[in-house]
Amino acid sequence: MSELEAERRARYQATVVQEFLRKTAEEGDPYAAILLVPDSPYPLYEQIRARGTLHRSAVGAWTTASHRVANQILRDRRFGVRTAEGAKPPEFMPFDNSMLGLDPPDHTRLRRLATPSLNPRRLAHWQPHVERFTGELVDEMLAGRDQVNFMRAFAQQLPLRVIGDLVGIPPRHRPLFFRLSRRMAYLLDGVATVQAARGAAAAIEEMTAMFHDIIAERKADPREDLISDLLPAVEDGRLSMDEMVPMCMFLPLAGTETTVNLIGNGLLALLEHPEQWKMLVADPSLAPAVVRETLRYDAPVQQYRRIAHTDVELEGELIATGDEVTICAGGTNRDPEAYPDPERFDITRDPGPENLAFSSGIHFCLGAALARMEAETALAALAERVPGIRQDGPVRRRGSFIIRGMLQFPVALR
């Protein structure tokens, strides 16, 4: 099959899928409507919840917006991210051996190797760096125009600067890392055009070559960073280079995208609720509460998928081996059984149970503490230094049913 024929077939298949989803959504299936990427999925999560704690969509996947049931599934070792036979479903194909698409025992081994780079002692080391980067970005915004796209001017920049130091990417490689990361971000969206998928594949190839060069440099000159931390494991055989390179690429990508959208969603929620913004301006020490409530109210990651590795009886239903379960995390975090008055954004609310914005169980986000720290530092600094910031035009969201965030978020600074 020629390349042109393959592209035509891919476009045809994408059109067929879209038509199926539209028809299924019109017939009243809420999960099909979510896959069509509405501006807000939250009313659709309520429709899923109304159908029971565990409901099978006409699309084929089991769905849940119940906090209790979702937490149970995420912690249940009878479910994994791969099929029962160990093959990867299409959604995880780009992640190869990066831990994001692995089940135990390989997931356990790789996670154990990466954890020391994100332990509390190491995070304490990064705190002053995050504060410095935040201050520099605020300076750059205030020195420029009176109006900026907050996502491009600030939210995207801070996590990339932090992750560059944490992973061990030399300064001369960072412009390329930034450009390639933007192209690879489509891999997290769950939907992509043929052109975007090809661009992402080319970016992976280019970034793989870049990281081979960086790893060779770190072998000669180890530092206090993730790459240097992992090199002894390569030398003694606990980690292969085929595993290390994807880990160095995709863990930063996933962590960066989560933090970018946590910061953006947090500021948007605050500006849409002026009384909450005024509270933070008056007391920036409320930033941790703001981040916690943002994760509950408008989570950057809206869905997780798990595959049954055996037949599982749950909530009066039989989930057969190989069946896919979609955890609607954005819905579970607004479950009224877990959070009273869940549609209200309230930074003073009782925290309640741990929300599922960073997943749960063995796949709980390894960089959760770092993401929280970056977002807390960023929002506190904005409240202190740019108290008059306000939304200055409509936002433009990403076309994703998995990652909830914005591409355009115009704000006036004065």
C-alpha cells in the first residue's frame, strides 16, 4: 500500500468513527458525546452518573463517574493498562517502554528506579528554582504588552524550565526540547489528525536522538538530575537503554502537560469566580487550597482507561477479560457522594476524599507533588504581583477528551 493510499484509508476510517460517534451521541449515549470533545464535558458526566455507578456505553467501553467505584478499579490489580496478553492498546502505542503504558512487574521496576528523583528531599532542592523561574516569567510578562496569551507566556513556560533542570537537559538542547514537546503533546489528547500523528512520530525520532546525546554527556559529567540518577541502573543491568530513553521523554511530557493545564485551569477558575481570586490576593498562603480545589473542579486529566485482565464482577455487572473501562476522572471529582455541592468552585471547602486528578493505585502520578508545588508557587506569585489580572477575551480549548486545557487564554495584566 502506498503512503497516499494509507493516508486516504486513515482519513476514511477517522470519518467513519466520527460519524458513528455523532449518531450514537444523537441517540443519547453520553460517553459518545464526550468523545466528540464538547466545550464542557461536565453535564455529560452527570448523565453517565444517572445511568448507574457502572454503565456500558454503546461505544463499547464500560464507564463510571462514581468516585468510589473508580478508586476501586484504579487500585485493583485485576485491571491494567495493557491487554491480558500484554499487548498495548492503540492509545498507548506511542509510549513504548516508558512506564506509562506498562503493567507490573516492569512498571514496578521502572517506577522504583525513577522515584528517588522526585522524593521530598529532591523536591525541596527544586523549590527555590521554581520560585526563581516563576519570578522571571512574571517579570517577562509585565515588561511586555498589557495583554498576553497566558498559556504561551507563562503556563507552558514554567513546567518546561523546571523539567529541563530536573531531567538534566543541557540549556543548548532546551529550545529543541520545547519545540518537540509541543508536537508530541498530541499523543496525550486521544485524538489526532493523520498529519499531527506523523509530526509526533517524527518528533519522537528526533527527540530519541537528542536524548542519546544527552545521556552520553551525562555519563561523562553526572549531575543531580533524573538522567544521572538512572545511569547506575543501566550500568548494572536493572534498566536498558531502550527503557531509559522513553522514560526520559515521556515522563517529562506527561508531567509538563499536567502542570501546564493545572496552572491555566486554576487561574481561569479563579478569574471566573472573582470572590475566590480576591481571597487569594488577600492571602496567597491559600494557594495550596486553590490547587487542590482546581484539581477537583477542573482536572487537567479527565480520563483514565483500564483493561480487565480477568473476568471481574463489579457493581452487579460482569466485566469480561479484555473489556475496557473508562474512568471519567473529571466526573468522579464532582461526585456528590464524595463532595457536597460539587459544581461550586470553593477554595475554602473541606477537602473530602483524595480526588482522582492524579489517578490512584500503582499508576498514581509520580510527579504529583512537583506539579502541585509548581502550581502553588505560580498562583501565589500571580496573586501577589499581578492582582489586577483579568480575562480579556474568549478562551480556545484543546481538542481533547483526555487533556482538559487551553491553547488561548487572553489576559489583561493591568
